[in-house]
Amino acid sequence: MLDYKGAIHIHTKHSDGSGSIHGIAQIANQAELDYLIITDHNRCHARFYEGWSGKTLVLIGQEVSPPGNHLIVMGCNRTIFPRRGDPQGLINEIKKEGGLSFIAHPHNRPHPLLFLGNHSWRNWDVNGYTGLELWSYMADWVEKATPLNLFSYLRHPDQAITGPNIKTLEKWDELLRQKKVPVIGSLDAHAKPFLFREVFPYRQLLKTIRTHILLPDPFESDVSLARQAVYEALANGHAYIANDSLADASGFLFEAESAGKRAIMGDSLDQPPAQVSVSSPHEAKLKLIKEGAIVKEVEGRSLQAEVFEKEAYRVEAYYQGRPWVFTNPIYVGR
Ligand SMILES: [Zn+2]
Ligand SMILES: [Zn+2]
């Protein structure tokens, strides 16, 4: 499989970000990203801006943002307008348009000091959405910023980045007991001025939390075919999230085999037992997890295990003690 890394959930001048799509796309190409997904608030301008910026595929999604209940939407060619108090109606509309919907920053704490309200997801009884934004750079930063560390974290924002929100991880594990729930990582990048200087510049954020997708073939040069490959991989969970500012995780792989059938993250296998294996491009603490509990933990570049239960198995990796990689699950017997 080919490992293509990209950045998701970027705001531009078309909503409340500070950069142009062209400028951000150039930064993405310099950062050697394979794809970039722009998501302005309540606005989709895919027809005008999708294409290649050097080697980076630039795609235009949108963040549908009613009060609370924000959704990252991909694959729709028109603006989907927010519906106040009707998240299920919104999800249904996106599905009807053939789009993907990921619940954005599911547990985003309000921060009065930064003038941020509560944009957490409120209606967990919905169905038909594609998945969750598991690890959001800005939601992680806001969660960790306190009046005491605020100025230090504004100067060195990456220091606050210490993993997905624990409530989101628990919610995900709970949802995985019932259904497949693919996850993505995101930036929620705005690069806005704060106290007379630019904070969270695109140049810095694009090096941090990426969603790596696994593809069987290289990108086609045709934009619509390459776009389809990215969205299929994200929808199927053929992807993992990594904080590449710690170490580039390209080449990280979680796979399993049962009765001669092979699966990668996002796939299902019919029956246990299954042989699972993890390989990492760097030394790390590798944890195999089911239902939120550790099944096996090793320090190194590979992990092998045999699993016997009908469960969703996923992997977390910690690089020099810091949260680094979160994979989509392999669904054994599910
Ligand atoms: Zn939002
Ligand atoms: Zn956003």
C-alpha cells in the first residue's frame, strides 16, 4: 500500500482564516503534503479551486457550522447550509448529495479568555454520518491552554499538542461497539492575528497533525479520480492520524490476517482468530487496543499478536512518551 499524507480542516480568507487558498496550497506543497482539504465555514467553492499545487492535491470541502454541531463535509459540489437544531436533517442532506460528513471537534471546551464558545457535538443519537474528527490540533490546544500557560503556549503552540480529547476517545470506543466509525485528524487552522501577531501560522500547523491514507495505486493525474481515491480511503478508514512534527510516521502500518484473508486498518475480517501486526518507521511504544483497553504493549518498531474476540482492534503509538499515531480499527468478526 502507498502512504499519502494530508492536512484536513483548513480555513481561508473565504471564511475566518487569514490565508488565500493559493498561498496555503503552496505551503502544503513545500511541506510535501500529498493532499490538502480546505474547509471554510458554510461555503463550498470546489469548482473554482480544486487541482494540483505542485505535487499536492488541493480539495475543497466545507465546515457546516450551525451553533454547536459542526460537520466537516467533503465531496459535495455545492454549499450545504447549516440547519439550526436539525443535525440529522443535515447529515441526511449531505448523504443524499453523495458527500462525507465527519463530526468536527466533538468535545471542544469553551474558552472565555480566547472568546471561544462551546462548539461541541450535542446530539449523539444521530446516524448516517461518516465518522469523527478524533484529533484536532486547535481543540487539543484549547483544551490544554490555561491562564498560567497561555502566553507560553501561544509562542510555542506545538507544546500543547498532547493527543486526542479523552472524552472523544471514550466516545469513539463506545460507538465502535455498535458500528464502524472511521476517524480523521485535523488542524482547524485559521492563522489569525492575536495580540498583534500571527498565531498558529499555516506553515507551522501543516507540519503537525496529518491524516495518512493508504492507497493501492498512485494518484491519477486526473483531479476527479485522485479526489475519489482520497475520499474513498477516508470513508473506509484506510487511514491513520499522526503528529508528524514529532517524527514523520509515513510507512506506519497496522494489518491483520485470518483464514488467508488480509485486512488493513478500516477493513473487516470474517472470523477470529486473527494474526495482527504493526510496523512503525521509528522506535515507539506500540499499544494494541480493544474497547479502550490495552491488549498488548511493546517498545520497538513492530508488534505481533493473535486475537480471539469479535472486536474492533486499533493501535496507538507513543514517540518519546508523546501521543504520536492513532490508527483506524480492524473489525474482526464484525
Ligand atoms: Zn468548528
Ligand atoms: Zn473549523
